[in-house]
Amino acid sequence: MVKPLVAVVGKPNVGKSTFFNKVCGGRISIVSDMPGVTRDRVYADAEWLGKKFTLVDTGGIQFKSDDVMFKHIKEQAQIALDLADVILFFCDYKSGLTAEDYDVATLLRRTSKPVILVVNKVDHFLEADLTDFYSLGFGDFYAIAAEQKQGIGDLLDQVVSYFPAMDEEDDEDEVIKIAVVGKPNAGKSSLVNKILGYDRTIVSDVAGTTRDAIDTPFTYDGRKYVIIDTAGMRKKRAIVSDSVEQYSVMRSLNAVRRADVCLIVMDANEGLSEQDVKIAGFIHEEGKPSVVVINKWDLIEKDTHTVEKFNKQLSCDLAFMDYFRSITVSALTGQRVMKLMEEVNYVYAKSTFRCTTGMLNDVISDAVSAVEPPSHNGRRAKIKYATQPSIQPPTFVIFTNNADLVHFSYRRYLENYIRRAFSLDGTPIKLIFRDKNDKDD
């Protein structure tokens, strides 16, 4: 059963993201005194009194701003309102009521959804004069201090009271998490929107528009996914002056860590940059399967050898992860975007591959028969047997008489042999060499 959706809305800088983070138990939404920092909707799962729900943080709504970005933020907030089951309307006690609060209230009165008025930043409940907030027309309200976690429990009691009675949920189906990464303005958000079929994230020609790592669940061909649109990762020296962006980059790296598949989006006009290679290296080190997405392919002048030239250059730049798969797409026109989902499923299947011990040892035996381990100072490593203890990435433990005798070049040879034998392209694999008497797990 789909979890109820609770949307947190209000003008900028009223503490929406602070509340969101306190309820969800971590710094999921970026918190800053700078208005407009939360630009897109940000989702996270939460639970209260045994009832699970999804909380969505929205950017601050401003009606009279000429800033194009705030127009986009308003549109994103409207989408959240349309999808929500319960709406939390946040106001700031310290700054008092403003014209913007009344504008937001007018918008919310048009909905048939339950709206709970929340007055935040009330440090001293007994001394606070809150009567002015009745003028917004929502009746009773909840006074809280999100930063100190005061009053949140009573508020959540009211929130979950609006939820329909839910039967015991069956075990959740397998959900594939897809992280979309790359440098700024490579077309990541456009690609996400095209996959989802609607404008989930703000798209702008301004590099750095997406600052949060944004999770969106969706279903494709009967299978469940969560796609994570991340902030563009620039070189460190380019983000020294922007602390919010530094935090965004950390969150993007964290998105890679929790993803099942990574899409490395590059701009076909610019080719693979040094920063793209570093991002790919991080994904490789984390053991994540990946697809290199060559975006804006519609803008490239092509001949019969164009794709071949691109792949040759990619093979050179990504020599450390020669198992990569690539696809050319256009997020603008939708060209091959749905084909990309087939690639996602393919590399995910490879990263979750598991073989029997007997099959693995047959492959290892064939590899050793074809090329024996080289000798070192008159001694030669002897491969005893192998096993596969885990997946994501496929991990193989190979027992020898002396692991120190297995030269790097021979480790690489066995890795490539196993990869070819089981067709494990698109995913890294991990080989661990141990002495036969090693009893560690």
C-alpha cells in the first residue's frame, strides 16, 4: 500500500526544512538562512505511532517575486499539494504574519485536503501571543519550536489521525535505486523528468539549479524504482565560496553510496571531463554498477564513425573501469531515454549475479589451466578453491597456499577471466585472496 504523503509548505525561511530534518532523523533537506535554498521537493520516509508516511519538503513560496527560480519553486510546491494527503502550512512566529503568509493561505483554502496550520519558532509557549494567526482562517493551530523539537509530537499525533486505516503491509517488493550523477548542467534533471514523464525537478540553464539529492519513486514496466537526481559535482576549487553547494556535493556522494545503479551523465558537446572521470572513479570504488549516459546527442554532427569515436575515447578515459556500458540519449527529445531503463535493469542484474561454488571453481580451474600463476623467488601460488560470499558487487574469495604470492597482474587476469565467463559487464567485481587456513568470514 502507498504511504500517505504529507507536504510541508509556506513562505521562505520559516523552518520547514528544519522540521523536515527533525522528523526524518537526519540532515535530508539543506538548512540555511538563505531564502530559497530548498528549491525542489525533497522526500523522505518517516513513522509515528507505528504509522508510516512520506514527508515532502518544498521550496518557500513567493507570489510577488520576479525571480524565475521562485516561479519554478511555486510550481513545484503546487505539485506537492496536488499529491499530498495532509498539508502542513508553516508560519514564523518571530517574524510575525506577512502578506506572503496570507497569499499562501489563499492558495491553500482552494484545496479540499486537510490543512494544519503550524506556527514555528515559538520558544516560550506560555508567554507567546499567537492570536493573530487565527486571522489566516484555519481555526486551531499548533505552536512548535522545530529546532528544539518542542511540540512536534502533538503535531504528528494530529497528522497521523488523518491517515486512512491501513492493513498490514506485505513485504515490500524489490526497489531499484538509481542515482543520476555528473557535473553541473549536463542535463541530469531533464533526463529525470523525461524518465518520470513529468517535471519532477526544476530545469534551468543555470548550472547548479539542483542542490539537493532528490528521491522520487516510480514504476516502469511493472517494476519499482527510486530515482535520485543529485547536485552537479564541480571541482573543489570552484565551490570553496559556497558552503551550501559543498554540502550538496557531500549529499550527492552519499546518494551514490546508497544507490543500486549509477547513471553518469555527460554532455556530448563537451566530452568526458576530468571531473566526470573522478565521479566515475568514486562510483567504481564504491562497487556500484553504472551506465555512462552521453546526453544531448541530438546536438552532435554525426557520421558513421561518431559513436565508435566516442566509445574509443571513453575506453581511454575510463580504462580503470573497462566494464562500463554506455548509451547515447537526448533528454530534450526523449531519444533512447526508455532504452536507458533496459540498461539500468541489465547492469543491476549483473551486480546481483550469484553463481554456485561448483560453477565458480570450474571457471577458476579453467583459468589456472590456461595460465598458471607466475613464480616468485622460486615459489608459486597455488589456487585451492573459491567461493562467492556476497553480491552488489559480486564478490569472490579465492583461497591459496599463500595470498602474498599472487601478483597484481595475475589478480587482474583472474578478474577478467571471471568477468568474461559470467558476462559481468556493467558492474565492478571484487576478488579477495586468502590463505587456505584463514578462518575469517
